[in-house]
Amino acid sequence: MHSIQLLSSILKGKWLLDYNFAASQGSIIASIINKESQFNSESKIEPDEMTAFAVSGKEPGTARYSWYRGFDMAQPGSVAVIKLFGALMKEDQWCGGLGMASIGQIIEAADSHHNIDAIVLHVDSPGGTVDGTETLANIVRNTKKPIVTFVDGLMASAALWIGSSTDETIASTDTDEIGSVGVLMSFMDIQPYWEEQGVKFHTITASTSPEKVKMWEDLRAGKYEAYIKEVLDPLDEKFMNTIKNNCPEVEDQHLTGKVFFARDVMGVFVDSIGTLSSAVSRAYALAHPEEEDDDSNSNNSNNKNSMKQFEKLNGVLGVNTLESQDEQVSLNEEQLELVEGALSENEQAVAAARLDAETERDAAFGERDTAASERDTAIEERDTARTELSNATSAFDSIDETIASAETPEAKAEAIRTLLAAQPGAKPEGNLDNEDPNASVTAEEDWDTIDSLPHNQAVDQNL
């Protein structure tokens, strides 16, 4: 790919790319635009220095892949290891690796070559352009020979589209980064720069082509809605549907553009953790399942090892002992159902116990709250009674100091009795032996008038 083609793809292309990688390349792109970096046509890397090699399925020897000779130098029964490194573009790059079109040709060559039994796709890529991705993924998916993906650091976006199209995926470590399902388009509006240099732009379309540049003009004006709806969203929907088809265990949370560690997507994007050598061995085993079965049967008795016994697990399975083979224990479907049933019963028992404990706890909390409420009511009634008593006795405190100094109601009552006993009784006026000088004496009562009173007459009638 010439420099002008590369810049064109960078500045206007649609990408299935990890955004962290895209953002980190800004300074490189700027240096190219500012002519601080130049392409040298002599720096083109020859295809036979990169991209693919063959590994013997039985022996450790390797044969470097040659663009001109294909896999003719590989030993029969070899596994082709084909690299998918760096930012992926459709065409070959003068300043870098092969494009996806050429990589697809190598995969097809390996798939049809008699020396190659299986293929390993060696991936360390942030993704790449939309152009070329689906075509390469279809080539990978349609290979007749087994093909395994080996992730060696990063498999994001377009690389995930391609890498998930294989039979199995093995990551090199549990912190390899995998994901970034999504589509982005980033462009630089360099027209203002050229306008500052005195360049005047004229865009003329036919009268029957009103939509020819409308979307581009909307993008330059910051109006992205139509482009998102008509271009990016359909591409993203196709991308997500492809991932769902390739990875049946995928969930919506894996399709938002997020990048995950391999350990967090085991069983979703990753099948196992291993080395490139183990990926080669696995690809070869997929190509020769009969050899794997023969090896397994021949070593079956030798590889059975005694192992630590688990009494409860043995009880669930209904066996006395468990035996391991190659340090692994295999369970049939019936045994797995027994384990599943025991786990389900245990889960139900735990849930029931938790419910009972929560019910008892809530009842205890209710009793505690009731007791606290009754205590608060009693305290309030006591304080009210004390206030009323204090108000009732305070009126007596002003009578005498001895009453005021008495501390209890009983003591105050005793002080009052003492004071009353010390006072002499007053002699009532108007007693028989003490004539009241102010009293008036009626000389004669009017008995006729008294007898005529109604109540006196009523008394007389009852007599």
C-alpha cells in the first residue's frame, strides 16, 4: 500500500479497532501529515520474512513459509502458523505487514496444501479497517482443515471478528485483552488548514445527486446522527450478530465495545489458556482425533492415578473411590446430573435456612421495637406525673420555709400538719354562751307566713 493509500484509509476509513490503540497513533499520523515522517519505497518488507511458518505436528522442527514456494518445504503432517499482527488493513503495506487479502490467500494455500494438516492463527492485533475483515473471516470460517486461534496479547474488534471464526481459541495468559466489539469512524477535517494556505474548495454535484456529499457535509458540521444510523449502526449490528453466531455463550455485556481480560471471558471468547506450542498441538489433535483416541486408550491403564478422595462427592456419585487419568477426573452425564441435583438441594436448603433466620431476626427486631416503645411511653408518663406533683406541691412551699425544705410529698404533708397543730383554734362567733352584739333579734316571728310556705304545707299534708 502506497503512502497516499495508507493516509486515505487512516483519515476517511471505517474501522473495527480498539480505541486505545487508535488514540495512541495520533502523533504518528500528525508527523506524516506535517511531513516529519516519510515513506521509503525501499523499506518494503518481503513476504517471506514474515507472516507464516509451518510446524511439524510430531517433531519440534519448523519450516519458514516462503511467498514463492508456499508450504512445499514443510514436512507432511505440519501445522501452519499464520500471524495476524498489528493494525489490519485490506491491502499490503509498504511500511508494514501484509494486508488481509494476502493473509487470506496464505490461509487458503495452507488449507489446500498436502503438507499441512491444520492451521493456527497467531493473533496480536487491535483490529483494523472494515474493508477486508468480513472477507478474511469468511475464509477462516470456511477452511476445511481445523484452525485454532492463539491470542498473544490482544485480540480486539476486527481481530476478534476474524479470530472468533476458528474452531477454538487459546489465550497465552489470563490477562490477554479480548473484546472491543464495535465500529468507529474517525476523520480529520483538514480543509480549514488548506483554506488558510489560500486554497479555495468548490464542490459541485449533479442536479440529480442531492445526497452525493450531504452526509460528508453533515459530518464536517458536527451532525453525526445520520452517519451513525445509516452506516455505523448497520455495520455494528452485523458485527454483533457474527460474534453471537461464533460465540454462543456471549451476552449483551460483551457487545458494548468493552475490552476484557481473558480470565473474565473464559467460555465466551476463550476456551483455554496455553502456549503457542499447545495451540499447535491442539490444532494437530483436531486434525487427527483417531490418534488422540488411540493414545488415550493405550495409556489408559498407565495413566490412571490414585487421588485424594472426597467423601461427600463420592457419596453423591454413589462410588467408593474416584480415579484420575492424566491428573483429570471425568464424569458422565448421569453423574453430572447427580452433582447438579445435590447442589440444587443444598442451594434450596441454604435459601430456606436463610429465610427462617431472616424471619426470626425480623420477629426479634419487632419485639425489641415494641419493648422500646413501651419503655418510652412509661418514661413519658413518669415524667408527666413528676411534673404534675411538682406543680401541686409548689403552692405549699410559699407558706413556710419548713414546707419548702421538705424533699418528699410525705415530708411536706407532715410539715403542714405540724404548722397547723401549733396554731391556736379561733373562737367561733355566735355561740350560745357568747352573745353577738351585732345580731338583731326579732321580737315576734310571723308563723302564719311561715306556715303558708309551700314546702311547709307539703310537710303538713304528709303528716
